[in-house]
Amino acid sequence: MTIPLSTARILLVIGGGIAAYKALELIRRLRERGAAVQVVMTASAQAFITPLSAATLSGQPVRHELFSLTDEALIGHIELSRSADLVVVAPATANLLARMACGLADDLATTLLLATDKRVLVAPAMNVRMWLHPATRRNVERLEADGVAFVGPGEGPMACGEFGPGRMAEPAAIVDAIESALAKPGDSAVNPRGPLEGRRVIVTSGPTYEPIDPVRFIGNRSSGRQGHAIAQAAAGAGATVILVTGPVSLPDPPGMTVVHVESAREMQAAVAAAMPADAFIAVAAVADWRVDHVETEKIKKGGGGPRMLRLVENPDILAEVSKQTMLRPAVVIGFAAETEHVVDNANAKLHRKGCDLIIANSVAEGTTTFGGESNEVQVISAEGVESWPSMTKAAVAGRVIARLAAELAKRP
Ligand code: C5P
């Protein structure tokens, strides 16, 4: 049974990091969606934001003392930890993760986390070196084995001036992760293998090459970075992933089946062979046309006049998968690389291709979407348009997968 966010009770533990300010935005978004939010702040969180701000946004007094007679008289800390549907820790600092991993209970936040019998979702935020330190790696592994779920961290420039993984997930991504964690509230812990465990996901990535003759082809500038990052995020979330990729210079991501193809028709056949699936994510930049007649010998130059190539349309793999009646995956996601009228064109594509979500980005001159490290996308669904800020392709992938998990959780 899924608990809808509109009736959910969220116990939000705010740790002491610069990302604490984003926790205020998280409270606002959760309240907007109808959730009740009870905030608990650690002592160091109060060095970054005030309990008054959190209380005003949540509409409830903020708890921060373990031994407060007045607070305890209102609702005891054990009851507080058990009356929530989900406990969310955002931001979770390296110190807070370490205390959770050891089972310490030396303040209200950690006592609640030890006493709760509900699912726990954490959004880590810390300096990149702290996140990559073997001690933090050990703590994260231990917490994951205990059934704690993670959202983020993302990659990007950090408040400390460094760059790398450690930035707290954006509030919208945390809300998505909360929705998917609320999907199976009967479980005592969040699925330790990830929110896509038991799901089969097919991802297409890279360009296609359409042969002209044995040595020449028509291709495009897709690097495969975004598609590969999505496949990797899906595998990281516990899914069984089949990545069907056109020619790219990236290594095969670990932990999945990778099928290498060249042309659109080979990609179409590989996708058909990989079906059925719970989700299909079409990230590949599939060539719209192929050469009607592929020469068996290398075409020689000369012969005067212009050389004509007759092009015929390729099958639209995404539309075909979306429009299947028997085997349609529960969630079908497409990408739209546009040079103009990004949202209008993507909206039209959503309807024409019959998919559930379109992730649209601009590949106009001056953008670095093709081949670059980062991406700025708009997410178009029947519910409307959401603009995500510019972020790394790995961060976009993490958010797409959190969104996929939330969408799958909504379906029976
Ligand atoms: O129509 P357009 O190529 O802009 O659509 C982009 C979306 O459709 C992407 O998700 C792409 O992977 C998918 N597509 C496909 N087969 C095609 C063309 C596009 O799956 N032949």
C-alpha cells in the first residue's frame, strides 16, 4: 500500500551543514504537496538556519532538545520517532552518518533515528573528500545494509570551493525519493538493494551509424554520456539493466548487460529482444533516416555531377515501444534534443510518441549538451513542465531514476 504524499507524516532531521538552507525549501515543497512535517534540528544545524524559520515553514514547533521537559510533556521522543510514516535526514553530514552507522544516541536526532521502526531516507551533504573518505564509504555501506535509503549526493561545485560528489540532492529530487520510499510503507526498512530492485529497465544510448557503403556512414554527435549515466543510475538503484548502445568511446558500465549495435534497425531489434521490461528509457540519438541502398563496395569519387543518396525513414523505436498494447513497459521515457521551441516541440513529441515523460534539452549553438559533462533539462509530462537547474549528467541521471521509481510506485 502506498501512502500518498498528501497524507504522509514526515519526520525531518536537519543536520549541520551549509546545505541546511535547502532543507527549508524541502519543507516548503512537502507542505505544498500536503504532507505534515515535524522538524528536528541538531545543535550544529542551528548554526546554519534558525529553528524559527523551520517552525514557520512546517507550521509545527521544532524539536532539538533530548531532555526538554516541556517538549517531552507534549510528545515523547520515542513516540515522535514512531508516529511518522518516514524519517528523512537532510542534510546528513559525515558526522551524522557516522553516528547513525555506530548506533549512537547522544542527542535528540540520533536517539530518534535509533528508536524509529520506520523507513529512513538520507540525503548526504559534505565536502567531496569527506564523502570519498574510506570511513564515510564504510558508514554508507553499513547504513545501506541496515536498510537506510540514500538520495544523492550529486556532483558539482561546492560551497568549500571544490568540485565533485558531495552536494546535497536538490529538494525536488528528495521529494521524488520520499514518494518512492512511501510506496511500500509496510516494510520495516527501505529496500536495501534500492528502489528499482526487481525491476527490468531497458536504456538506449549513443548515436546510430547508418551505413552508406562498407567504409562510410551517417552519424551524429551524441557521446552516449547521458544514456550511460542513466543506465548506471538504474543499476545503482537495484534494477536489472539492459543497455543498448550505438558506437561510443565510453567503457561499458559495470553491473548490467550491454548490447552493442550500429544502426537504428539493429537498435530496434536489440530492444525488441530485450523486452519485456518495467521501464524503457530512450536516450539514444537515433538517426531519423538511413540510406535506402547501401553499396556493397566503396563508392568511388568522380563521375561528374553531384552524387545523390536516397534516404528513407528509420523506425521510431520509442514510439513503437510506447504504442505496444501487450508488452508496453509501465513507464516509457523519451529524450528530446531540440534547437528551438524546446518545450513546445517536446510536448508535441510526448503526445506523438505516446510516452509518459519527455526529458527535453537544448542542443542549440552555444550549448554543450552533446559531448559535455552537464545538462540543463525540462521534464514534460501530462502534469506539466518542470525545469531542472543545470547539473552534471550523472546528477540528471540520478533524478531521472528517482522520478522513474516514483512513477513505477504509483502504478499497481
Ligand atoms: O523524434 P526525435 O528523434 O527528436 O525523438 C527523440 C526521442 O525518440 C529520443 O528519446 C530517442 O531516443 C527516440 N527515438 C527513437 N527512435 C528513432 C528516433 C528517436 O527511439 N528513430
